Amino acid sequence: MDERFVDSWGYKGADGKFTGLVGLLQRGQVDVGGVVSVMTTERLDVIDFTTDTTAFRARFFFRQPSLSSVANIYVMPFSIEVWATHFFVVVALTAVMFMMQWVKWRPAGTEPYSRDWSEIFLSSLGTTCQQGWQKTPQDIPARILFICLNILSIFFFTSYSAIVVSLLQTPSSSINNLEELINSPMKIAMHDIIYNHNIDNYMNVSASAVVRRLFAERVSGRPARETYLPLDEGMELVRRGQFAFHVDVGAYKQVKDTWREAEKCDLAELYMLPPCVTSVVPVRKGSPYKKLITVKMRRVREVGLLAREKARWGTDKQRCQDRGAVFVSVGLQDFRPALLVLAYGMLLSAAILLLECAHHRWSRDTHAPHRPRCRAEVPPVLLIDTPPRK
């Protein structure tokens, strides 16, 4: 048996001839291919294929971005109906408290709690935000109302905080197809293997326009060192996040050996080509070995030898087993909305302070009593310099 080694499966060149394994079969220099090859319409014109063995399962591996990086998690814990209900209940309790303080009877000489609506509003707002207030109602009805507002605020604040903590550890599902991957800020790279360098050769005319757009916008024209990476380097970048790597299922072993359990829960996959594409043993056009190899390969699959070898040498997809069991650190991006609210609040308070100062100065100048100014003529003073007495 004469064996020959080639550096690629074989792709069609500009002259219409194939290179690599398909080229040897096309020229009749070999009868059977020692490795499986993807069946394409161009290759069917020059060589024959036997039966399928395994599926061609190259895909994009990436970690779904955190939910806080694609959405404002601070408005997600409750629905609009819950927010509206809580708002109207607090407003109603505040209004009732103001009315009670305004119309209620009190003994002579007793100082009222407050009849200023802004002070009562700030009291309710401080209670809702778990800040409290320096004054306490003196009468029993107002105290009961104040206690109800405190209990409502405690339950609402506890539920809100628990849901926010849960959302901080939840990955998003913002990338579900190639279109969303193209539009995302993720960097994209390919496994440094021959079929990724010649991917246009085995994409037939029915390939999706999204795939062509992916290569045109995110792959073509970039330096080769940034576009094509080794398996271990590419999967390490995927583990760090914000990176998509196109590779075969051999990446599962890298994930199993180097990733932490919590990191496996965020791993997502996207097929660039349909997962039904299969790998087939190629033979020379009109080869007498085609039927023999087809029958024997089907027998190997039927008796379970193919599945046994796959389980022995391959690695299955890793399952998420302990999501939330590992501590997740929080970065600036996670509580950026809270910082924006604080910054806008400080700017608004400073602006209101300036307006109050301007209004106070204007009121002082406008309502101050008018003082007439009289100009009196002062006679000149004559200064005589006398010599000192001796």
C-alpha cells in the first residue's frame, strides 16, 4: 500500500484544479482518502464519496455577556405594574399623613408634627429609601400610618435588593444568532487550521448572506496574527469574556481542563454553517472501493464501534453544575446606573441651590426698604499749621 501525506483536504484554485487530498483523488494518484472530508457540490464533480461518519461541528464559542452589561438591571426586578402600585401607595400614605397633621385636634401648647408638605414628602421619601427621619408623629393614628409605611418599605427594599444581587450573577441571552454576534462589541477570531483559511471554498452558493457579511466585516482585512489563533490561546480569550472563537468540538477538552465550573455556565455556541454538514470518506471518481468502504463503514456505525471511539477520544459538552456557588466580583460597569443617578442628583441639587441663592438675593433686593440718599454740601475745612511752642 502506497501512502501519501498532504497538508490540506483540498480546495479549488484559480485554475479550476484542486489541491491537497482532493487534488490527488482528482488526478487519480490515490484511490481512497485516509481522512474524512466535507461533501460539497464542487468536490462531487471530481471525486466520489462513500457514507457519512461524523458531523462537521465547527462553531463559534463565546461567553454570554453579563446581564448588567447589556441592560439596566436596576429597573428589572419589578414590572411596571409593581413600580406604579408602590408609587401610588406611598403617595396615598403621604397625602393621608399630611391631611391628618393638618386637620387633627391637639391640646393647647402642643407643637404640631409638621404642616409643611415638603417636609412630610421628604419624610416619606426617607422612609422608602431606608433612611428614616428625625421626627416621629406624636398621635396614635399618625404613628400607625408611619409604621405601615416602614413595613411596606422594608419588604419592598428587601425584595428589590435580593433580585438585584441575583441579576448581577446572571448571564444574558443577548446573542442568539450570527446577526447579533456581528453587531456585538465582541472580538472574533478563527482557529488556525486550514479549513478556516479556505472557508470560502466549501461554502456553496446557498450560503447565508449573514455569513458573507461576517467575513467581510469582522474577518477579512485584519492581520493574520489577530484573526487566526491556536486552540489554547483562542479559548483562553473566550474564558476572559467579550471574545468569540470559531473552532471544532475539540475545544470541549480545553474547557474541561482549564475552565472553572462557574465559567462553564456562561459558555454559548453559534453555528456558522448548518450543523447537518457531515464528513465523508472520499474516493477516486469511479473507484471500485466505493461500495466496499460504504458497506463496511455502515457496519462499523451499526455495531457501535464509531460511537465507542467517539466517546473514548472525544469530549462532550460540559454541563453547568453549580451556577451561583462561586463568588462573582462586581465591577464599575455593573453599578454604573447607580453612579449616574448619584451624579445627576448631585448636579440637580447644586443647580437648585444656585437657583435658591439667586431667588433669595433677588427677593432681598426687591423687598428691602428704600433708603433715600441725600447729598449734603460740606464746607471746605481750612487747616492751619502752627509751630510748636517753646
